[in-house]
Amino acid sequence: MTNTATAAHPPANPDLLRFAVMGAGSVGCYFGALLARAGHAVTLIGRQSHVQAVQRQGLRLQTAAEDVHIPIGASTEASGVAGADVVLLCVKSTDTEAAARQIQPHLAPGALVLTLQNGVDNDERVRAVLGPAQPVAAAVVYVATAMAGPGHVRHFGRGDLLIGPSAVAERLARELGAAGIPAEMSGNVRGALWAKLVINCAYNALSAMVQQPYGWLVQQDGATEVIADLVAECLAVAQADGVQIPGDIHAAVRGIAQSMPAQLSSTAQDLARGHPSEIAHLNGYVAQRGAALGVATPVNRALLVLVRMAEASRMAAPAATKN
């Protein structure tokens, strides 16, 4: 059992990198909390209810080992990125271009925009908005988190990053590590992003459709066969696209259900809250690239359509109940 406490929080160290988190959902809040506790100047940028809760009582970070409130900067305005050395872009993939346009006028020259998002092409989409002069890099995020309410983030597992090359990559990895965020640099971030995409395509939509966690899914008759079909389609598209996926992806897919059996997918959480999902950038991206490359992806396409229908059904439900 953990104790709720207010964490001691020393003033931000001017010798450390300054961070802003654009899109303060569960991922951004978790990493922002650890950075703030380590002495970094951090500003979370998010919705008003969330920001107000953080300004009142700090950000509540709940893990298996602790339950603490961490003082941290928070704003509802994109101008909150001003002065940051590193901007962690944590918005939904559907909002990537809009967020890049919002922060563009406020970015310091040379500030690194690091994408911590689902999908494989967010850094390219940000670069297209910001132009070649603004440093942009991608990170692969391995963490299980969820928002339990305004100003309250819960952590369920892992919390490490794989970072693409940039001018400040070595210093960034070092300071992240000192804050308790294991971070490695990689020259094959695209392959690693695809590896995560394969895992997301294997579980996200299925978890969303039945509102059940990964451990429950793999215990159901026929589920592992469907997951195998999804993975096979993803790998065929990746191969046709010239992507080198590192490691044993089949073992990684199996391992997710074992290491995070109680985790609901982000798509499941979006559906439960009535929020738009990122399905177009997950199974939808595989279906889109497959069509462009002449690779059939019927299972990924079917799940794309099913999740979209579930989203549309939830939006239509209030109107239907009025009759």
C-alpha cells in the first residue's frame, strides 16, 4: 500500500535542459513528472481542467511504489513552449500538424521537437510544418500509463525511450537517464517505430472493440490466430516498404500480453471516453501503405473499419436516445 504525499521539489536547475510537454496526456505527464522531480524546468500544456488541477495541487503521480504530488508548471497555451530546449510532442497523431503550427511561433531557435507518439511518420509530418531549420527527432516510447482524472497520472509498467539522432541527443539521453527515464540512442528509430506499430496493430483495436486488457485477449479462443494474421500483414508491408524491424518481433508481441496483462490499449481508452482514436495511424496506416505497395491487408483493414464504426456509433448514440 502506498502513501499519498507531496514530493519535495527543488527549484529548477538552470544548468539542466528546459522541457515543455505539448499534449499533457498520460505519457507526457509521466515523463514530465520525473523530469520536474529531477530539477528540470518543465511546463505541461494541456486542457483547462487538467491544468487547473495541476496548478492547485501539483501533478499526482501514482505508481506501484509511490503516490505523490509533484509541483510542475502547467499552461493551456501553446506559448508555454517558449524558452524550452526540448519540446516533447505528445499529442494524438491526428493532431500532429495542428500542434506543430500552434507551437511554431513560440519555439526557441535550435529547440528540439521530440515526437513521443504512436505511429511511424509523426517526425516527418512535424518537419514538413516547421521547416528544415528547426531540429526534429523521433522517440519510441515504451510505457504503460493512463490518466485517472484531471492532474492524476497512473503508471503501470516500463518507462524507457529510444531516441533518434539530434544535436542534443547525447546530452538529452544523459539527463533523461539521471531523471529515472532510461534512454538509448538509435540509428534505426524508423525500424523501432515500426516494431511498436506492429505491436499496436496486434492489440489496440482488439482491446478497443471488447474493452478488455491484453492478458484477457490472448486467453480467448482464436485470438492468437487473429493476432498472428495482423502481425503477418504488418511485416509484409514493412518488408515491401524497405523497413528493417530490429529484434524478434514475434517474441515482442507475445511479451506484451505477459508484461502488461492488465493494460487497456490507448484506442480502448479513447473509445471509452468518447474521444477520437488514432486508429488511422495504426491499423489504418498499415492498410494505407499496403494499398500503395500492392500488399493485401484485409485483417488490418477490417479492424480499422470496425473501430471507426464503433466511434461513429458512440457519437450517434445520444441522438438516438432522444426519440
